[in-house]
Amino acid sequence: MTYTTTPISVPQIATTPPQVVTAPSLENRLQAALEHARRLTAMRGTADTEVAIAWETVEELQVAMYRRQQTKPTAFAQYCDENPDALEARIYED
């Protein structure tokens, strides 16, 4: 008895490359939280607990944005870091 082998065709499955998911920026999250808080306030009024939580979230995001802006070095500080020998970059100590 003789056996013959025939090639088996396997269907090709089209795969899509994985999508890169990035976290929304702080500005986008703040805008979304503001919109959510405004809509919730319009629907439920100001005496609702969920409305208070939504506005608290907005406040926390605003504080985070403020802190991020405060930690950025000024243009002058960047210049002094890049040019430590410049006259403007001199530090006088008591």
C-alpha cells in the first residue's frame, strides 16, 4: 500500500498591527471633566453628590495643571543651564 501526501492549504488570517494606545493629556482630561461636570449639573442640579464629585475632579485637574506649569523651567533658566559661562548666568552668594 502506498501513501501519498498532499499539501494542506492553511487559510491566511489577516492581522492588523496592534494599535498604540496613549493616555490622554492632562489638558484633554481637564476639558472632558469640565464638560462632564457642566452636563451633570444641568441634568441634576447643584445639590447632587455626584455633581460635587465631578466638580472636585475638575478642581484636582486644575491644580495638577498649575503644578505642572510651575515646575517647567523658565526660558532664562534654560539659557543659564545651556550657557553656564555667560555673564547673565553668574550666581552671587552672600
